[in-house]
Amino acid sequence: MIKPARRIATLEESPTLAITAKAKELRARGYDIIGFGAGEPDFDTPENIKRAAVRAIEAGHTRYTPVGGIAELKEAIIEKFKRDNGLDYTPDEVIVSCGGKHALFNLFQVLLNPGDEVIVPAPYWVSFPPMVKLAGGVPRIVETDETTAFKLTAKTLSEKITPRTKAVIINSPSNPTGAAYSPEELEPIAGAALEGGLTVVSDEIYEKLVYEDNGATSMASLSNEMKQSTVVFNGVSKTYAMTGWRIGYAAGPDEIIKAMTRLQSQSTSNPTSISQWAALEALTGPQDFVETMRREFSKRRKLMVEGLNSIEGVSCIMPHGAFYAFANIKAYLGRTFKESAIKDSVDLATYLLEEAEVAMVPGSAFGNDSHMRLSYACSEEDITTGIERIGAALGKLE
């Protein structure tokens, strides 16, 4: 009998993908499911980007490319960092991978030795701890809550650093909370990271979806010393509604990027050639779509949060970025429905899917069992109807 390796036997499926698949299955069976579980924009990829992919096929760009990405796309990424973040990189300091998740996976594989610790602020994106574990590392979870708007502080970081700590993850704007760090908040964290000799893993995939202040700040932009200690991750998935195209990228010190490229050469080889040409158009073509989507999400954000806060026993702080609301549902844990106990956020998510026909992701998937993540990457009508259904279903719990 063939058995999987021990490191795989305990690996769970991504909860966000699982809940999305379950909602689609129920919808296909005729249930009127409203989906608040999606981790992707509900907009279609812009036409100019799709046409660029067609042109790439017609031009014969269907063969292997350099492992780390075509030169044209790397140059566009370099220009993006210079224009948006004030950062200067060379082609040797940039890698294009099969999505942002793949780029992050590559980093942890080349960065961590067995037993190395990575500080992971919670709530966290579901894949951070598993990727650290698969690389032989140890995720050290640091709790955050509404009192700090779900943000890590320099004091908390310093208290968690041990001789085994290798890196810290900063996800801004955040999935699942929508929290976005200001420069004033990042600077003391950067100081603590430098003092502790840590690599900063800066996940900036939602960079363009910020609704207040002056936009997102990259940790690497704070100083040259910080740039040398940071690997920045981004991609076209969220900004240009290109989740299925699977193009992400990373920038950092050339030694690390070259190691990630060597690893990629032995796993996936290059990202899809056609998607790379489409991503080139995304970064260099018209950008008005990005602002249109951002404004629409901003309207939906307010509708979602105001609706959640109108439900007795539910509270939700206003997210600054991404397209998620992270609602506190602790008041409903421990209640019952027809003698069935709602013990945790998974039970509550299951109950709401079955009773209210609304899909959302339980907070336990993100390391916080007293909350629920709701995506507002859906229509205003769905948000309004979904909130009404949630309120009615919660009102039935005793």
C-alpha cells in the first residue's frame, strides 16, 4: 500500500478554496447560495489584457521561457516598483512565478532550515503556516485583535524573537482582516526586525486595493538597510482580476532570488508563457480599470460593514484594504439550534450555509475562532440579501 509522506499526511486543503467549492456544489444542485467566501475579484479580466494573450498565442509565444520570467515582464515589474514604491531592482533581483502563492512557497523552501522559526501574526492568510511547515520551519503565531486593528506592533514582535527566529511575515493590506499598515506603524516594526536580524516577508498582493489615506507602504521602501532584509511579494491576480492566469512575482536580494529561481527550475520551470505576456500588458497598459474596481469595492465595503454592525451581537471594524470584512461573532458561539450546539466558527459557518444559504469562511482557518471572514467581492444586491439572511438565521439561535 502506498502511503504519503508524514509531512503531507497532516496537510489540510485550503479552507477558503474548500468553502468556495462547497458553495458552488450547492448552487449547482439548485440552492440559492450567496457566496461571501471568494478570495478573488468578481470582475472579469480587462479586454486589453485578454487580447494581449491572444496576440501572444498568434505570435507563437507558446514555448518555454526563461525560468524566472521573460525579460520584458521583468522590466515592467522593475518599472512598477520604481513608479509605485520608490524601489530600484535589477533583473537578477526579480522572479516571476506561478502565482503569488508559488513565489512565497519558493522563498520558504530556500530560506528556512529545519527548526527555523517564522513569526506569523494572526489572523493570518491560511497558507502561511503550512508553507512554513512544509519547508521544515516552525510558525510562531502572534495573536492580534481589534485593539490594534489586527496589526502587529514592534513591542509584540521583539518579545517573540528567539535565537531560532529567521523571519517575520507582514501582510499589508491583510487577508483576512483588510488591515493596512501606515509608514509610522511599519518603521518601529522594521527597527525591531533589523535588530533581531530577521528577514521580512512582505506580502503586498492587495497593494492597489486600499481605500483610505495615501495607499499602501512597502516595508522595503523604508530604508536601504530594510530593502536588503526584505523580500517583497506581489502579482497581477487581485489588481487586474487575473487569479486564474497564475502570475505572481517577488523582488529581493539577488542571492535569495537566484536560489528561488534554481528551485523553480526543478519544480514548475517557467510560468505559463501566454500569461506572462498578458501580465506585461496588465502592468504597462491602461490602469483605469484598477481605479474603477477599487471604487466599487470601497462602496461595497461600507455596505457590508454597516450591515454586519446592524446585526445584534455582531461587530466588525472597517477594513482599510483588500476586499474582506472580518466580523466578530463570538456572541453566537456556544448557542444551539434544534439542540445542536454551535461550538466554534466552523459550526457557525456550516449552520449559516445550510440555514441561511450564505457561504463564508470560519475564522479558525485564519487562526481566530471568534471571527468570520466575509468577502465583498460580489454584488451590492448579494451583500444586502446575504446580511438579511445572516441576521435572520442568527436570530434563531438560542
